[in-house]
Amino acid sequence: MFQQIKQFKERHPFTTLMLIAITVRVIVVIFVPGFGSKGELQHPTLFIGILEKIKDVFGIGQTQGMMLLSRALYATVSLFTISMVYRIFDLASNKHTAWLLALIPAFSCTMPSFGIIENASAFLGLPFVLYGANVVLRQEILRKSNRTENVHRTSFLIAGLMLGLGVCFWYESIFIVFCILLILCLERNFKGALITLLGAAISIIAISLFLCALHVNPLKYIVL
């Protein structure tokens, strides 16, 4: 039995990782009390401005059903975070290292108030930042391997859009975005850095304009 599990893990490392992560989250969501949508740490971000407006319009309160729904949402988001961690290290190293390192968020990033990331805004923004970083890393690897036909400038735009959304959820991630842009410049990929910056600016401006359309001042949610 153990040998069969080991063979399955070696053949399907990503599937095994996700099955472990899903099992952990089902147990936590259903059986662990005392956390969820109540009492979680929030920072005033642009996305929180939209969320507060939606709650006001629809009169959403802190019910038991909403708490369970928020747990399920966080658990689903965390699966995407694990996936991005695995893919980034798979690109940078190998599948075995990626599997071992992705086990850390599989157990420790279940949801806010149950893991190492207690800030709900950071928890929700991290997948966007990781996705953007993953796209940039993949394009840089293709560029350095001289496979220029596979390098798409639009990929940097998509990466920027995702990074910008990450900033809207978690404003401190702007420092991560700055580091990614700096690395691209140091690698002399100035066009990629510029397009990524453009994509991030588009996302942030679009969310700000959407807040203005909802008659909410976006500057209220920009705190440095």
C-alpha cells in the first residue's frame, strides 16, 4: 500500500500535493471552530472598499452561513497559492524540490486565523502576486534559453494585470512588484519591465475608477 502511494506520488507529484492540501482544508473548514469571517485582520485596501460597498447594498451580515462560505472561499484561494508556489519552484529548480517546498503552504496557509498569514487582504492578494511572478519567471527562462519565438510581450502585460490586482487586495505587495520590475531591469529586459508596469497600472486605475463609480473615494483605502 505504502509503495503504491509512493509510486503515485512520484508519477503525479502535483496531484498528490493538491490531494493532501484539499484533505487538510476539508478537515479545517468543517471541524476546527473559532475562526472565519469574524474577527479576521483586514487592512484598508481598494478591494475592501468594493467589498464594504457590496455588503452595504445587499445587507450582508456576519451569519453562520457567511462564515462557512468565507472559509470555503479562503480554502479555495489557498489551493491556487499552493499551485503557484509549486509551479514557481518547478521552473526554478525541479519537481521534487517544488513538491517539498509547496508542502509548507499546503499545511500552513489554510486560511486567515489558521496559518502563518493572518491578514485576510494579504491572503487574498498573494495568489495574484505569485501568478504574476510565475508568468514573468517563465518568460525570462524562455528568453534566456534563446527560445525567442515563445516569448510573448502580452504575457508581461497579463503578469502586470495580476500584480496590479494583487496590490489592490494587498497594498504592501507593491514592494514585491517593485522588486520584480527591478530584477527585469537588471536583466536588461526593459520592454518587459515597462509592459509589466503598464499592466499593473491598468489594474490599479481600473479598480479605482470602479470605486469612483460606486461613489466611494479610493484615496480612503490607500494607506502607506
